[in-house]
Amino acid sequence: MKEFSKLSRRQQHMMRFMHHYTRERGYPPSIREIGEECDIGSTSVVNYNLNKLVDAGYIERSGKVSRGLRIVAAIPGLAPAPRIYGAPAQPRVALVGRIAAGEPISLPEDIGHHIDEDDYIAVPPQLLGGFDESEVYALTVRGDSMVDSMIQDGDIVILRRQHTADNGEMVAAWLPEANETTLKHFYREADSIRLQPANNAYEPIYVHPANCEVKGKVLSVMRSFR
């Protein structure tokens, strides 16, 4: 067995994360996801450490497929990870940022901004609600105001790009005056829009209709494995 203890603490963390992610999802994490998990802000630093793991014989990399990582050496205390290269042949959806399930947070208004290749995620077809992958996008949830709707911090919500919603639908709502966005149930009332959380610890948000733009309706949720 290779001497796992000789890897840096960061590299050991990366190996364990790749192992758990691959066993849970059936395909490896992206560079961006590894960076988020290991608190690394630069993809070049992630790549540097991955290349060190290649040199040490722990993983193999391929640039010919999306998420082209494969664990090839044992990790002490863990069962062998599936020897898989890349994500399965599934629809790929742009993961464009984060959204607050709690207090509103900032998010670029234009969800059609440039998306790097590494920011696309594989999504099971049944989570697209029958829509083409070009009609949907994904956001990572931050906060706990939607827990009673079975959406937890760290989950990924899949949304259809649309600018209207019926009462009760869960939407990504952009609040132009505050330059913020939030994930809530949408209700149109007499002279305002009510953005309703699904957690009694939070108060609803009331805004003038002119200060609320629907950016997408939630179709499904991908659970965080952590």
C-alpha cells in the first residue's frame, strides 16, 4: 500500500472527498467542487495538487472526458472507490451560482452569463421535468428557510428558465432594488408579491411587483451527500 500519510493534509482531504463523492454519485467531482470542499479558491491550485496525486500514483486524469478523474490507489480505512472515468452520459446543466434559502443574497442578474466547462453538472433526465437541458439551469442552495419543502443547505435546485409563476410555486426571485436573489414560494397578492419561506423561523418577504422578477421555477432538487 502506498504511504498515504506522506500526502499533504490538503491532498488527503481531496482524496477522501473524491472517494466519497464517486461512491455516492457514481462519477467523480469537478475541479470546482473539489475546490469548494477543500476551501481552495483557485482552480490552478486544485490542478496542481491533483497533478501531485497523479505523480504519486493515487489518481489518473484524462482531458478527453468531463470530470476525467479516477482513483487508482487504496485509501486507508475506506473501501475501494469505483474505477470510473468521467460523468455518465446524462444531460448537462449549467450550475450558475448560489441562491439563498434564508435572507436574500447577491447573484448575477443575468443567468445567461459565460459558464466555464467545469461549471456544468450531470443531471438525471427525470429531474428535468420533461424540459430540454438548454431550458434549465442549477443553483446551489445556501441557508435553511426552505427545509419544510425538503430543501437543505448545500442541495442543488434545478430550475426552468421562466419569468412567470403561479401562486405556491417555488421560484428564484430577483429583487432589483436590493440587487439580491432568494429562493421562496411565490404568491401574488392585492398590491404586493409575498415570497414565503418554508420554515417558521423566517418571516415572509413582501415586495412591490415592480421589484420582483422571477428568474426560474424549481423543477427538482439534487440532495447534498454531506
